[in-house]
Amino acid sequence: MAKSVVQEFTKGLWAEIPPFRLVLGLCPILAVTKSVENGFGMGMATTFVLVCSNVLISLLRNVIPKKVRIACFIVVIATFVTVVELLMQAFLYPLFLKLGIFIPLIVVNCIVLGRAEAFAAKNGTVASLADGLGMGIGYTLALSLLAAFREILGNGTFTLPLVSTVIPVFPSSYQPFTFMIEAPGAFVGLGLMLCMMNMLGKK
């Protein structure tokens, strides 16, 4: 049992890390990764929704009618998205303003709905908790890594998450490669990271 729970948790950290292995949740990973703070904040918000919705759907899996399960899953997910949105407004308002519309859009994030349908609706609460937590942490790491890559090259800085402290990475003479913090730079950065993940996977 313990080994199974550990496997469910660790698969989201490498073997099935959402953006790079499952290629899911690409909209926010391309849109909010201009800074590490934004990427980390979006990842943590998504992790909260993933864990809570996985647990609740697992508890209700024998009660929810199969014919309306997707609608029920969306209602559960939307409830926790509203909770995280209100919490961010109360305690992390500057970050909430930066993430904007992408917080409500967690409702339609393929990762959250996909884990509800593919895993939580078919497995126990503890395993669903481990699955949601592992996938969420893996997603947060992926967002933060791409954000760091883009911010360091595009601005020459590194923004510490939650405290909004901007740390210069290069000397003042550095000319920022601003292409990396534009929309095309997000696609290039994601493509390079997918390439590296595939190379590491083959090894």
C-alpha cells in the first residue's frame, strides 16, 4: 500500500510530469511564465485545486452518476478554484492581479479535469491525494523552471516567489534578450525544454 502511494506521488515528478510528458496545461505554462513568481504562484494555485478536487471526487466516486460525471467534476473543480481565487485576493493580492484571468481558467485546465476523470474517479482517497500532490508539484516545478529560463534571459533577473524580491543575475552591462519574455519566446523555451526532457528520457 505504502509503495503504491509513493509511486502515485513520484510519477508526477518525472515519469508523467504534466507539461513535458503528458503535454497538458500548456496555456498557462506559455502565458504566465514571464517571471518565476508568476509561474510558481500559478503552480501552487493549480496544486491546491488538484489535491482538493482529487480527494473530494474520490470520496464521491460511488455517488456521482456516470452519465453526468464530467459536469459534476467541473462543479467540484470550480468550487475549489473559487476558494483559491478568494484566498489569493485576501492574502496575495499583488500576485492575484498579475495572474489575472488565468486563475479562473484553472477550471478548464486539462490536467485537473484529466486527473479527476482518469484517476480520482477510479481510485481511493489516499492514492488520489498522492496523485494530485505529485502532479501539482511536478507542474509547479515545470512552470518555475521555464519561468526562470525566460526571466533570466529576457530580463537578466530572478524574482523570488511570494516576496517579489527581484535579484539581478547579470551585471548592468547585460543586454536582456527580450524575445524570451514575449509570446514566441514561450514557445521556443517550451520546445527546448521538451527536447531536453526527451534526451534525458532516452538516456
